[in-house]
Amino acid sequence: MSRSFLDFTPALGAYLDAQLPPEPAVEARLRAETAVLGERSRMQIGPDQAQLMRLLVLAFQARRIVEIGTFTGYSALIMAGAMPTGGKLITCDVEEETTAIAHRYWREAGVADRIESRLGPAIGTLDAMLAKDGPSSIDLIFIDADKPSYDAYYERSLKLLRVGGLLLIDNTLWSGKVADPSAQDESTSVLRALNEKIARDTRVTASIVPIGDGLTVAVKN
């Protein structure tokens, strides 16, 4: 989603979009192909959030990245393109069809050699990484997958991240539903509880950035 919960005027929204740098053609084509997937296309981050994530990868010089929830591969494409030479991005997803779309665009963009795609439940993938590589082995983790598992992803991510590592969590404002007491569905309740947990968690320094559908940015203390 792109700024759906914020009260931007159309003029201001158009102005902000116009300030984004020119979009590479491969990124624009991937977004266009994803857009025809109907309601599911809302799972993809917008170009404004993509630009912020690109900047964060560059600023942190993240060489080891994990993405939990890949969809058609747009966010992985952005992050892989910003990684230093020799970096590796591990993606986790369960959908073969959408992951196949991702692989096409990663190859076209010339970043496929930086990305290792792991199909299967992400919790199992994260546990296997902890068993093999141990804790504190990852520079940056992006969570954008099934909401009921967010707390489990969060806890495993904190184990995998090095001190000073960056954790990005998407959809943490959830179209504003987290602020609506009448919204008690499972996904909203999980996100609301996680936001409150992170605000009190001394293991991280965090802020919710009102971009897209809400992006929590946290550094492991």
C-alpha cells in the first residue's frame, strides 16, 4: 500500500511522488506485472517505501539480509541492488508461482546471484539459519509476511540480527486499524500487540515511520 492511511491531499501526494528519483525500467515493469494480480497486488510495497529501504541498505552497508515474505520480489530487488559487492540476501516464501515472477526480474536486473530463495514456512527457515549460522549473523531483516506469525518472526529476527543490525517490519499501522479499538480480528490484534511490545522492548530502539502501510524501523541494542 502507498500512504493509504494518511490524510494527504491529492496535490501533496502527487508532489511527493514527483520527488522520487527516476525509477529503473525493470522495477517499473515488475510493479506493473504485480498490479494485474488484483487485490493481492496490495501486498507489494510502494516506490516511496522502496526508496527509503534502498537508502537504509546503503546507509547500513548491509551485506547479509533476510527477507520474510517475498511475493513477486520487488522489495528483494530493491535491497539486493543496494547491497555491497559480495552481499547475500535470503528470501523466505511459500508461494512458488509468485516467487517464479520474482526470479525472472532478479535475473533481468542482474542481482540473481545475490539472492538465495528458500521456499517453505519462514519459521522453519529461520530456525535452520539459527542452528547453522548461529545468532548475530545478519545485518538487516525485513518482515512482510503473514501477520499472525509476526511475533514469532520478530523474536527469531532479534536472535539472528547482530548488535546494531536493522529490523524493518511492514504493515504496522494496518490501514489505521491498530488504532481502532473495535477492530479485533487476529491480524490487527497481533500487530497492535507487537507495536506495544516493541515500544517497551529494551532490546531495540525503534520508530514507526508513517510510510506505506506503516514501517517499523528498529535497531538491535
